[in-house]
Amino acid sequence: MTKTRAAVIGAGGIAGAHLRAYAAQAERCEIIGIADIDEAAAQARAEEYGGQAFTDGLALLDQLRPDAVSICTPPKYRIPYVEAAAARGIAVLCEKPPARTLAETQAIVDAMRGSTLQFAFCHRFHAPLNAAQALIRNGKLGALIQIENRFAFRFARAGKSWFTDADIAGGGILIDTLVHSLDIFRALTDDEIQSAQAQLSATLPIEVEDSASLLVRSSGGVLGSLNCSWVTPVADSFVRIHGTEGQAVIDYTAAAGLRFKLAADENWTVQRFDEPDRFLRQAAHFLDCVEGKSSPLVSGEDGLAVMRVIESAYESAGVSK
């Protein structure tokens, strides 16, 4: 079997997850190049995972012509790489958030029309979330009423990282983290978000929000309470799903993964999972798309849908994008 020739632009933390996922599928994928403006970072990744190190992502695309590329740069710098990949017929797995604004996201989607584009909303490939989707589809939880979600931790590098630079990131924790929450909500409800109201706060001396709460309503009437913070010392990562016939909880910090209790149950049912993590499953799906076996589960339209809500949320909080 001919292997997919993959490259990664960006050599930071999330790039490591992409490289690890590609390397785990060496039987079908070969890492041929890694680019980063930090030469030492690119070289270190190349030494660990193989491939040629570059300081210029455009030069990588020109010289190596990979079949697929993960774009893992900060949001501000993605569009030129997407456009270059599109011009060369290279499939793109683009990290989240898709871009800094809805307009930039639209530019990415437009550039990739007719080519393979997948946005890296990795929770779509989280096995406990997929099991919760099955419960919902099978009617076990009844009609959905409310979904609660919280992703929170203390961000030690706040103020020292591009994540808290509005010009580079497009905002703070709302655009960085709640994009995942919004995609999870859309995946569970299988519906579009009709309204969004956000409250933002900044405890740290940074220029962007470090905590955010977002109330959303789907077109079908499901309510969502989505919360995130970079300043709380006790980490939380969970999704609670409330229906007319039961409740399910996805707990990212517990080995159990998913538990649910139906109306007639005395006890919780716990589902355990022994599957590849969401990054490996995301990469496997992307490779399936590159090989023509599937279509992207998280498409350009999904990215646009999430960014529409992000912009609406910022507007509701009085922040102009």
C-alpha cells in the first residue's frame, strides 16, 4: 500500500499530538517534513518523528509536496499556508480555532473548496462522547433538555504565550476553548445554535478574557451552559447531558469515561473504553479522507457554524471582532 506523505506546519504542543498520531500509524503514513519559525523546535521534532526540518512552511510545501498537511500554527498565520496547500492539491487538517474571525474562517473554507479540509475539533473522536451520541440517537435519554460543560484549569503561561495575545489568537479563552464546547454541543444535539449570550471576565493582568460563561439555545430548544477558565486551580473537564429519560456524564478526568443513569435505574451504568485516544482517531479519519475512503466528519461548514456563534458571543459581551 502506498503511504500517505504527511507534513506538519508548526512545532508547538499541539503539533506534537498530530505528529504522535501520524507516527502511530506508520503502516499507512510517513512523516516527511516539519516546519516552524523556531529552527530548534522544528529540528527537535524532526529528530523525534522523522522527516526534514524547515523554518519556512511555504518552502516545505513547495519542496516536499506532501499529500496531507496539519496546520498547527497560531490562528493569525494559517491562511497563507491553507491557500498554498489548496493551490498544490494538498489535503489540510487545520487546528482549532479555525481562525481569528468568521471572515478569516470563510477565507480558509473558500480556498479549500474542491479539496479535503478537516478542522481539528478532536472531541468528535472522543470515544465516550461517541457513546453518548449513541445513547441520544437510540432514544435512551429521551428528549434532550440541557447540556452542561466545563473545561477549566490554571494556565501557568498566561501572559507569556501567544494564547493571550489578542492579535495572534483572536481573543482569549472563549475562542480558544469554548470552540470545542460549541462543537460538542452541536455534535450532541445534531442541531444548529440559535442564540448565544456570553459573560467574560479577566482576573489576570492580560489583554483578553481568562474566564467565560456562555448560554446557548439550539434550534430544537436544547439549552447549553458552557463554561471555561484559565484561573481556577482545580481542573474540571466534563459534559453533563440531561434528558427527559435520563442523564449521561462524560468525565475527561476519570478512567471510566462515561456513566449514565436512566429514569428506571437504581444505579449508574459505567462504560469503560480501551480505544486509541481522540488525536489518534482524528488522524486516522483524516487519513481515510485523504485516501478517498471517507468525507471529513468536521467539515468547513462545521468550522463556519462554530465561528458564527463565537462572533455572536463576543458581540453579546460587548467585544467587537
